[in-house]
Amino acid sequence: LEVLKMDANTTPGPAKTSRTQQGVVAIFETDDQQGVVARAKAAGATLVETWTASDRPVTIYYIADPEHNVLGFAPRHHN
């Protein structure tokens, strides 16, 4: 877990077109991946990239919030 101080006077960076354009990306696991992605888009998030594993049926959706911070949403695979 990493906690960073947010500067209220910072302006958003440029829009990203790949998850690799951000140094660290938080990936959240969810039991309702499609629902989370749909709600994020409805709230103004942008789909940045979809990554699918080549060795198993796993897809991670990377979205950007309105300030262009990239977050990932993966299916939950364990308890």
C-alpha cells in the first residue's frame, strides 16, 4: 500500500492512450468487472486499454478518471 499526498492545485496531466504511460497503476479485483467498468464509464471515465492474458482467460480493463489517472479492474480469482 502506498499513500501519496494529493496537491489540490495540480492540473491534470495529458490523456493517456496506454497503461504504460503511467509509472504505477493500481489494479482492483472485483466480482462484477463488467458492472464496475460500465459504472466508471457512465461516471466519466475513459477506457484506456484492454489487456488479455495469452495463457489464461483473464482480461484487465484499464480506465482513466477525469484527471487522467489510470486504474485497472481485474476479475477476482481467489478468496
